[in-house]
Amino acid sequence: MRKYIFFVIGLVPLSLNAQSTLVGGRCEGCEAIFEYGDKLLNPIDTLPEFDSGAPKMLISGKVYQEDGKTPASDVILYVYHTNQKGVYPTKGNEKGWDRRHGYIRGWVKTGSDGSYKFYTTKPASYPSRTEPAHVHITVKEPDKNEYYIQSIEFDEDPLLTQAMRNRKRNRGGSGIIKLTEKNGMIFCQRDIILGLNIPNYNK
């Protein structure tokens, strides 16, 4: 009886190589940026809970190309954050990444001027009080894979220590924002520079 031995060559190295060349590196949950379904994306979105009575907040800004000057169009942004209790709320019927990200999330797509707006509420820090309050942001450019940028954090947050500030890599620009308030609305401006401090961006 003849015995045959088969060898599988190169599968692991190829997989590792693919991960190492992803724009932005590995990103757990970044694929949630595609979970907008049949929603027609535009530069403005209103997130759930906006009219819940929680502090209202407008996150706005412009997305720029690598030069930091030219507006970037057709860029999809996905954001999600906690509620006033510091948790990512769910309804119990979630099927995708909203099981972890909660339902306070939204999507926009920039127009020709690169601008965007999210009408939402100001998040709270986790109940453990181990991290500052923050808003997660994922980016999808037309010709690149999705990747995360620096989360929005609030300059006045007492949980945002100097040591934390020093460790920031400022992916897409600084995410530490000074808030302003007018007529009951909190304003948060977060401009984004594509490719800035993003690993493998030009590979």
C-alpha cells in the first residue's frame, strides 16, 4: 500500500502578511462601517436618543486629503458611543456589531466640500470610570480598506490625564476637543486629515 504525504505551504505567512499591510493595521469591529443597510448616506445624520432629554451635541468638521487642505469627498464615517449611563445600550434584537457598539451609532458620507455633521448626545464615561468619555470613529475611503482614527475625547474631562494625552498617536489628527455650548447645544468640531499617522497608508 502506498502512502502519500501532502504539505500545505505558505498559508500562515500569507495571512500574516495580509494583516500587516492593511491600512491602519488590524481593527476589530471596523467592518461595522458597512452596517448601514439600504440607508442613503449623506453628510448629515441624527443618532438615536438625540431627543431623549440628554445633553444634545453636534459633532461636525471637515475631512481633508493628505495635504490637510483639499476637501475629501465620498468618505464614509461611522461613529458610536455610550449613553448617559456610560454603557452601549442595546434593545435585544441586535444581529451585527450593534450587539457590542449599541444602537447609538450613525453613518455619514462627505460631499464635495468634505464636511459632515452628527447630531447626537454627549456620552458618559464607563461606569468603572477607568477611561474618559469618548466617541469612536471609523473611516472608509473609496479606494482603501476601513480603519479607525483617534476617538473624540473632551479636553475638560477630568479622567483625561496628562499621561493619557502623551500616549495619543493622533490618528487622523488630534481627537481631544474643546467643547463650546450655545442655546442648549454642545458643539464639538473634529477635523480629519486622511492618512495622518495611519500605518501602511501609502502601501
